[in-house]
Amino acid sequence: MRTRAYALIVIAAILWGIISIFVKGLAELGFSTLQIVAIRVALSAILLVLYIAMKDRSLLKIRLTDSKYFIGTGVFSIAFFNWCYFTAIRETSVAVAAILLYTAPAFVLLLSRIFLGECLNAGKITALTVTFIGCGLVVGILPAGLNESISLYGLATGLGAGFGYALYSIFGKFALRRYSAVTVTVYTFIFAAVVMLPVSGLWEARALLFNGQAVAYSVGFSLFSTVFAYLCYTVALSHIETGRAAIVVTLEPIVAAIVGTMLFDEVLNNWQLFGIILVIAAVVSVQRT
């Protein structure tokens, strides 16, 4: 089952890695970043509710007191990390924001140690370090180093994105003790949609929502890169340690780099290729018992 769990995480990472296809398509049609996020969480919530309603409505039953878990996964994680991430991009740059976002595994390992009692051994620390260096090479921060000044606000929001990203693994682990992966995922997006829709200004772009291309991009974005990806990741959390899952899922920026090269004519230099090798090596090593 552990092998299957790792395979599910790899699938989730690939699906998250191709997000740029849908995001770029929607952006070119005229949607703002927050509107794209709102489309993602709202449509995903609708698709999940419809799926559960047809399959097993009992999966929609939760205790009101357990809402705290879904506030955690939906608001503190999904909504919060998206806001921090896009703010960091504006305050710094895409590359700096991306590398700060992928401090998430470090937060997961530390939080897992504190709240879940998971072991923090030398193997995890080594794999995390190699992964972090590899991600830095892929996004272009290494080996040259930062050539720009980063404001304290930009640094704080970038680290906030990594922290928010990590919280899904922590809150998700607690929620899975009471509910199935499907239930956890659907309520995550319901709570995220409740927060994102009022602040996104999506109603201002309502005319674009009925565009055929927008519908296709939105459904693909929500169905594949959101619903299916999060289900895969959440199911995997039921069978392996959160810290290991967080390290493996850092395959996502590697996939994103490959998509950029193949579809958007972005060029990978030798340092980025070396970074890909490092991350793959870390993913392989972390699966060793």
C-alpha cells in the first residue's frame, strides 16, 4: 500500500505541475489571478458535491464541531496560501515567491514532529535539503543567488505561502482520523470557496464565464489539477507519513518546468537540469525505508 501511496502523490504532483496550462489560458481570456483561484475552488467544490451526491450522500455528513479541521484545510491552508503566494509574486518575483513557497516541506516536517509525533531523522533532513537545493536551481535562484532586495513584507508573505501550503498536510491528517479522503477534500474546497468568492470580484467577469474556452479551461483546471489531484494526495496521507509525502510532492515544480519548456518555449539551462536530477534523487531516497 505504501508503494501505491507514493504513486498517488506523484500523480498529484504531475497534475499540480500542469496547472500553468489552465491558468495561462484563463489569464489570456481576461481573468485576474484571484478570479482564477475563485473559479478553481468554487467549481471544484461543486464537482465534488455532485460526485458525492451520486455516489454516497452519507459522505457529506460531518459534525459541526469538526468544522475546525476544514477551516484549517480550506481557509488557513488553501485560501491563505493562495493569497500569500500571489502577494509574494507582486512584492518580489515569481522565482523568489516559488522558492519561498517550497519551504513548505520544512514546515511540514517541523509541524509533524510537534503535532503528530512523527520522527525527524537524518534521512528526512538530508532529502529535504537536497530537494530545497534542487528547487532553487530549477526556479533560477541558485547558483547565482539573489540579485534583488527583498522587502520584509515580501519575505513574510512568501514564507506565509509555504506555511499555508504545509498546513493542508497537518489539518488533513487530523481530519482523516474521522472522515474519508473524499469528505475531507470536498469540505476543504467548500470552505475555501466561501472565503474566496466574496473577495475575488468574480462577478465582474461574469460575461467571460460563458466563453467556450473559459468553460473548457475551468473544468480541466478544477477536475484534473484540483479535485483529482487533492483526492490522490489526501488518500496517500492515510498510508504514509506527512513529512515524506511533502517531500515527494515537490516534484510539482519539476513538472511545471518541463511543461513550460515543452508548451511555452521556456528554456531549461544546465543548472535547472541539475536541479531536476537532485529533486528526483531526493524523491527516490525518501521512499527508502
